[in-house]
Amino acid sequence: MLRLVMVDSDRRFCERVVEEARLSGDIDVVAVLADDAAAVETVKRCGAQLVLSELASPSIDGSALVRRLRDETPEVK
């Protein structure tokens, strides 16, 4: 099963993705964060393999988050 961390401020979108993931049976949503300030640490702690993030965020943009994740957690897609 694929472990997913979501980082998105749109609560309704997150709820829809979590529901679809549950129905798929192949994705375990291990954390849903409203902003990405703690995303890298959460990914490490939860052992996530996949991160779904919005591009524009109040604390860090999606591109910067991807770069940090690549540097600190190379196993994450």
C-alpha cells in the first residue's frame, strides 16, 4: 500500500482525495496538513512514499517543498 501525505489548505479538496484514496484500497493517507511548514518532518515520521501538495502555499511554495523533500527524503516520489 502506498503511504500518502497531503499538504493543501483546501479542506474540501483534501476530503475528496482522502475518500478516493480509501475507495481505491491502494493508498493510505497517513497525514493531511493545512500548510507545509511541518511537511518534511511529517513525511519522515510517517514513512510516506508520496506527497501531494498545492503549488502556492502561505509558508513555502510547492517547488521549494519538492526540493527539500528530494534533498532530505530521496525515497519520496
